[in-house]
Amino acid sequence: MNRVRRRSCRRLGLRARVTAAFAAGALLLAASMALVSYELTRRSLLDERERTAVRAAYFDAAVVRSGLDAEAPDVAEVLRSLDTGSSRRALLHRDGQWYGLIADEGLTAAIPEDLQRLVRSGEPAVQRVRVDGQAALLVGVPLSGSATYYEVNSLGELERTFRALALTLTAVAIMVAGSGAALGWYATRHSLRPLTAVADAAERIAAGDVTARLDPATDPDLTRLSTSFNHMVDQLARRIERDRRFAADVSHELRSPLQTLAAAASVLQRRRAHHDGRTATAAGLVADEIDRFQRLVNDLIDLARSDETARRAAVDVAALARAACADRDLPPALVALGADTPATWRVERRRVAQVLANLLDNAVRYGAGPVAVRLSRAGDAGVIEVDDHGPGVPAEDRETIFDRFVRGRAAHDRGAGDGTGLGLALVAQHAAAHGGRPRSRTALAAAGPASG
């Protein structure tokens, strides 16, 4: 049970937790203030009503006492002379009998025996009682040794006032809690804005834009974070640039000896007929490996250049795709242009041509040949998709298939093993340069350079 609770708490985000804390704090404060206000108001009104009731009871008791001092007094007439209104009811206990303007057994039964004894002993008394289920204030005043006077004051109107006050204070507490939640949501939204900027900058950097920076002047309290973040990005950009330059320099330095080796291998290949079988086979292997090495060096050079910003221009991508198919003796009819998709996109011709070439080569080499080259749009982005006869990229390989020097299982199972492992990495880099990203589906691969 405790584990379930802890996991459910972790699902709440920071904004939700802070908003809930603001709401709970506001509700607790409002409830406390409402309870104190209600209790103070209740006591004040009850004390005021008690003082008013006691004064009125003493005044009426004096009237009754003066009326009873007469010879053969008419008790009913004396009680009728009182101005009690509708909220007060008068009772007289004289010589063991109860007198009242209205016969009410429940009224006399509501007078406690203890209070009656206290009043008969000559002490006035005040007590809150229930009469017919309604709250009332009972005031007892001694008149003589044989007579006592009681007034029952209804508190129904005061009870209704208390209920209305309680409802009002409850509504106010709920509104304050809602205001606290709104304040917490606004405060967290404002407070998390710098973190949102950090997240946005991190996403841009992850997408390849190492020029993303934070403004240290946005929030004085986050100056250190912004400065450290920018310093980290500067270091990362320098490292990426250093690695890119290193790869480019090494690749360029390897070109000259490779060209010499290729020329020598070409001579050996042309003179294979003059060598014995083992020598001819060895010469063929050397030529093949040199050719593969040259392709690897060329790919490394292209990969080093792929971090540069794409130089966009209007390019007929459909014609480019048909030309790529024709270069590989594939029918141009494989190219299918989606509905409402223009043939001309604003992209860098060299990058898109290499994307098409690499995807088609992979389909030919590892997918038993392409079956379609689809050009379509997804919002403002253009989508290049190459489908083949193969079973597709396994789900466990789709996260890494576009990494450098990663070769899928199809390359090991169906290919000749002469790939460089950089073809799809170049596809990913060229797609990122256009603001897009590569995707692996059940088909071999699909690349989405932005067409904006």
C-alpha cells in the first residue's frame, strides 16, 4: 500500500504539487480564520441576546410583581399586560401552579428542575434550553417566596443567522482555496519559465543546434545556472568542432595514400591474367578493401561536413529521386508523389541526393530491392520514404540504426559485409540539418527533411 502511494505521488509534477500546496495552505488558513470568526461572532451575538433577554425579563418581572401586589389580582390580566411580542413567552409559577397566556405543556416541561430550585431560593438564573426542538434562552426571576417568573426567548432567528454565517464563511474558504490554487499555478508557471527555457535550449542542442544559449539577464537568481549552461554548451560546441575537424583532417590525409593504393590495385587487377590463382585472389581482395576504405573515407568527410547549416534552394526532389533510381538501374516509376505534395522543395540538393542514394543502396543491398519511393508532406515538412521487400528493421534495432558505425541485423544476415555503417548516420545528419528527423518503420527507413 505504501509503495502504491509513493508511486502515485511521483506521478504529480512540480507544478501540480506546488499548486496543491498553495490550495491546501490557503484552505487551511481560510478555514482557521472562518472558524475563529464564526466563534467570535456567535459568542458576541449570544451574549448580546442574553443581556437583552435579561433586561427585558427583569422589566417584565417588575410589572408582574406590581400587578400581583394588588388585592385579588387577576393573574391572566397581569400577564396580558406584558409586551412580550412573538419571540418571548411569559410563565408564572405561583402557589404551586403554572400560569401562562397560552397553554403549553411542553413549555413548562422544558424548564429544568435545577433552575427552578435556584430561582425559588431567590437567585435569578439564565440557561439555554430546547423547546419543541428549537433553541431558546430561559430567564428566571424570583418575585416572592411563593412566586417565580420565567421568560422563554426564542433563538430560532439567531440560529438561522448562524447557519447563514457558516455557509457564507464556508463559501469564502472555498473561494480562498481556489484563489490559492490559481495563485500557485500562476506562480509556478512564472517560476518554471526559466526551466522551460533551459529545456527548450537543451532540445535545440540535442537536435544539433549548438548555437542555443540562455540569457543570464532574464532572472538574477538564475544567473549562475544560465552562465554554467552557456559555458557547458560552449565546451560542447568546441568539442564537436574539434572532433569534426579531426575527422575531416584525417580523412583528407588518408585520401592521398589511398589514391596511390587504388592506382596500384588497379594495375594489379588489370594484370590478374598474368598471375597465379592465389596471387589473383589476393589482388582482388586488396582492391575490394581499398574500394571499401575509400568509401569509408568519403563518408567520414561527408559526415564531418554534415554538421553545417543546410544551404536551401528550390530543388525538384521528385526529379532527383527518379535520377537516383536511374543511376541504380531501378525504374523511375518507383517514385510516387503524394497528393497535394509539390515536387519542388526548399532543401540542399547535395544532402537530399545523398539521403536518397543511401536509402536506395540499403534497400538494394539489405532489403531485396526497393518497391516504392514515396514523397509526401506532414504539415510543413517533407517526408522521403523508401519501402523495400525486406521484413523491415527489428523493433530492438530502431533506436540505434541511425547511429554511426551501427549495422543492422539485415546487414549481417543478407549483406556482403562491405558496408561502412555510416550510410544511415548520414541520413540522420542530413535530416537534422533540415530540421527533420529519421524514422524506422516496418520498411527499411524513412527520412523527413523539412521542406520549408
